[in-house]
Amino acid sequence: MQQPLSDDYVGATQAAAILGISRVTLHRWVKQGVVRAFTLGPRRVLIKRTDLDGLVRPASDGPAASDTVEAEPLSESQVQQARSALERARVLRVRLAARGPAAS
């Protein structure tokens, strides 16, 4: 026998409370595809409890595999370009600070 719909799904308010986020954040996550949601009628949003369980993971396990990015080490040329850009930014910051606050 299949369980009733209410045991498998929760509404947006309850889902947000379970995750410890606002309803606005939950709806943004639904729009971004982070959370899969279902509609019942024109306004009712339902989310599977099992989908919520998949979002919660221990912080001590580190980032999920999909959250990590493997990067190649920078070449010496790239390091020099980065240092040069940082130096130009530092000089610009000093020049702007010497001008004082912008006139309104």
C-alpha cells in the first residue's frame, strides 16, 4: 500500500524550516535547480522529503565532489601577469585615496 501524499511531500514553508532557510531562498533554489519541486494546482509547491535529505550533509566531510574544482598550477608567465595586475591595482588604490572623497 502506498503512503499518503502528505507523508512523502512537504510544503514550501515546512521545507524551508527543515533546511533552516527562508522561503525566498527556497524558491530561488527551486528556480536554480538546486531543489526539485512539484506543484499541486496553481499555487501549491511541494517538495519530496527524500530530496531535502539529499541536500543536508555533514560539514566535517568537506565539500561534495561536485563542489570541488581541480585546477592546474599557474605557469611562471601567469604568476607574473597576476602580480603585475595586483601591483597596478595597488597603485590605483593609492592614487584614488590621495584624491580624497568624491564630490557629490
